[in-house]
Amino acid sequence: MVEIPPPRIADRYEVLRTLGQGAFGRTFLARDHQSSRDVAIKMLDTRTVETWKGFELFEREAAVLRSVRHHGVPEIYDSIRAEWEGREAAFLVMEYVAGMPLATLIEERRHLDPAEASHLLLELLGVLDYLHGRVPPILHRDIKPANIILRPDGFPTLVDFGAVRTAIHPPGQGGSTIVGTYGYMPYEQHMGQASPASDLYALAATYLHLLTGRAPPEFMNPEGRIEVPNGLPGGDRQRQVLTKMLRPSPPERYQSAREVRQALLATEDVATGRGLAPAPPRTVPAVPDLPPAPRKIEGPTAALLRELVPSAVRVMSASKTPGEPIGFATGMALIAVGLVTFGIVPAIYLASSRIRRQRVLRFLRDGVPAIAEIITMQDAKNDMGVKISRIRYQWQVDGRLHRDSDEVLAIYSDKWAVGEPIRILYLPDQGFNSLVISTA
């Protein structure tokens, strides 16, 4: 029997499987034989597009995302037209985001503790802060559990920008298209209007669904207003923040993702009894052992990369005392576990490590160094059961205070305390997204 080879797109991308299907086409997982990497390819199927609106949304998504550079948004690699099943189709080639959609997490009733849920919300607010801070602002317009993927490293990615638009219409462009998903989109989107406050409404509805396991329409009163229930895991103040995000009138909501982040972080500071120090965190012009950006990954920079992306054996033995030798028996046991569970533990680690390495490389090449102050520290475990800490911190740039969070192996964070300084790298052109680089 002759084996039929997998189909290819543009004689370059080998289609491995279908990831999803929508009104206008399909999304494939494919292998790029030029770059030897897996990619996601979104196809606009001309057989299902009866009007030019499908082409307009597809081209708009491609044009907008080409300018976006943020770890919470898939990177666009290419936009092509090629033959598919005997006719021409349009394709958008983008980063393949490995992980689990929040919709699946909800359907399978998997539990997120309050710290993990708060971390997820703060990270998504960081993504929206970046998108809404573009000139002109970029609006997603269809935020919901199915369009958020939780990567293996615990960080979320916002996907499916088919409904995306810029907040300012280009010259000659008419009114807005009505897009969104019932229960998650606010009232103004039913009239074809949207603003950054509209995305914040949808994010709050999504977060409410995640916390309760119940879809937003179940919380609607007869007037169509979502009423946030009492007793949410995040506490009364988080309930108040969500209530304001879900108000029917856009002017009554928070007007920016940064405003929401500040309200949530201030809430956590009060709730934990850890008030912020009156003096701003100290900053330094440069990290002494790193050369100016853009940097080559060599010398001290390469050594720091190895510290920030440790080997599998070190990660799997991260609960040991720092500096303690693993030993022959322990090492063989770890190898045996890896062999027995091949495809589970190794696959989880390799996927997580690859994503982590790509993120760290971006910061090591282009990040601006600074000293931040730790605000809160919360213990957790990653997918391999290794102890980590979720660190929230703040730092100052040109008189403005910035806050962010990151996950750090406990072999490093166990030596730190709230209020102490840590070293970070941040990207000013990516919404001040940051990475902790302290290892001592």
C-alpha cells in the first residue's frame, strides 16, 4: 500500500493536523521545512466566504499583527496566497502556541488557586496594556476563554485576532463591524462600537467564568447586566474591581488596563498587610556584568542564560538545597523516571524549556537593566511539580512606577524576602514587559 504524504502549503509547510475550524476557514499545525519549526497556519477558505467581509477581517488581522511584538501575542511569520484543494486560498503563518485554552480548563473543571488566577489576570492586563498603548490602539474585540491559551510555563497568550481593529479608523473607512461573543462582549459592541474599556469588560467576564465555572449569561439580571456574586476566591476588593470593569456604560468602567492592574495590586498589598514603601525603589543605569544592548549571547550573557534556563536534571532536583550534589543514585533515578515516563515528563519539560528559552533570549538581547523591589512572593508548583515562586515587583523609570510579575525557581527565590531588591531586564517598547534575572 502506497502511503500518501501529508499535504503541503506553498511546497514549504507540511500540514500535521487541524487545530480548529471557524466560520471562514481552518487553523492547522504545520511544520516549516525551511526553518525546521512548528507553526500555526490560519487559512481563509474561499469556498466559505460569501462576502468581502471575510477577506477584510483576514487582511486586517494580518496587517495589525505584523507590527505586534509581545510574548502574550503570537508572532506573525508570513502571509501568503497558495493553492489548497484545487483552488486559491489565503494563509497567515504564525507562531504555534503550545498549551491549553482556558475554555478547556473550564470544561474539565481544573482548579486554579486564587494566586494562579490573579497571576493570569495580571498578565492578561499586561497584554492589553501593550495592545491598547499602540498608536493607534489595537482592540481585540473577542476576548473569551477559547481565545486565551495558557502556556506550559503558566503565562497566557491572547489568540484569534480575527475581530481585531484599530481604535482609529483609517481615512475613508466607514462604520465598525459587529463582532464578539454573546455574554462576553459589552452592550456597545452590539451597536458596532468598541474602545479599550470594551476589551476590559470582556476580560472581566472571562475571568468571572474562570473563577466560578459558570458562563457570564448565568449572572445576568433582567436588565442584561452581569452581577458579580459575593464570595469570590479573590476577596471583596477583587469583586469590586470586576464589578467596575463590567459596568454597562463604558465611561463608568476603568479606562485602561494599567488602571485595573494598579487597583488589583494595591488591593493585594492591603490584603496581605504589606504596604508599599514610601520611597521609590532604587534603580541603576546598568547591570554591571552585561554589555549594552543589543547583546550577543556570549561570555557573561551566555552564562546568565544557562542560569535562567537550567537543565532538566537541575529543574527536576530543584527542591534540593542549592549547591548540594545530586549524587549517582538520585541522578540515575531521575534518568529512570524520564525513560519510564517518556512522552510525559520529558515532553512537558522540553516544551516549557523551549518557550522559556525563547523568552529569556529576547530579554538578554534587548532588555534594559534595572533594580526592582519585591512586593509579594507566593509559593507554587510548575507542571513538573517543582517548587517555584511568583514574584511581584516594582521599579521606576523616568519618575514613573512600573509593576510586573515573573516566576522564579525556589532555589533562587528562597533566598529573597519582600522589600528586597532584585535585578530585572525590561522592554520599554513592549509595555515594560520584564524578566527577573537575579540568581543569588
